[in-house]
Amino acid sequence: MTLAAALAFPITLFFVGLVGVVLRRNLIVILMSMELMLNAAGLALVVFHAMDPSPAPVSLVLLLLGLAAAEVAIGLALAINLVRLEGSPDVDLARILRG
């Protein structure tokens, strides 16, 4: 299997997530799309590790998992706060969170 064929699925997942981030207004959907983009990057690193077994992609995947967990925690806190204050997870209403 060539590198281009192996990277086709992670690239597709990344662009599906990018479309979700750009086109959606719901904060929960945007967070899910960002998570999809991070998982696509992790999958691409796994493909690179399969092509060249060095320890660098594995350590980057572990770092990426920690980053994804932090993104989910902060994003869900923002979403809960937005729903509590405005009653809707619409990002156009997020101006109220500025303070």
C-alpha cells in the first residue's frame, strides 16, 4: 500500500471536520468536528508510523490525545456556560461570555 492510498482516509476525515467547523453554528457540532480533525491527524501519524517505525509519531499521538482531552473539557465547559446563560449552544450568542 502506498503512502497516498493510506493517507486518503485521514485526509478525508480532516476535511469533513473542517467543513463542520466552518459551516456549522452549533457549538457542540463545532467541538465534534474539531475532535474529528484531531483524530484524523492522529490517524495520519499512525500511518506514518506504519511506514517508518520510529518512536516519534507514537509520542506525538499521545500528545495529541492529551490535547484532544483538554479541548473537550474546555469546550464543554464553554458550551454548558453558554446554554446556561442563553439557553442555546449557538456560537453567534457567544458574545455574552466575554464578560
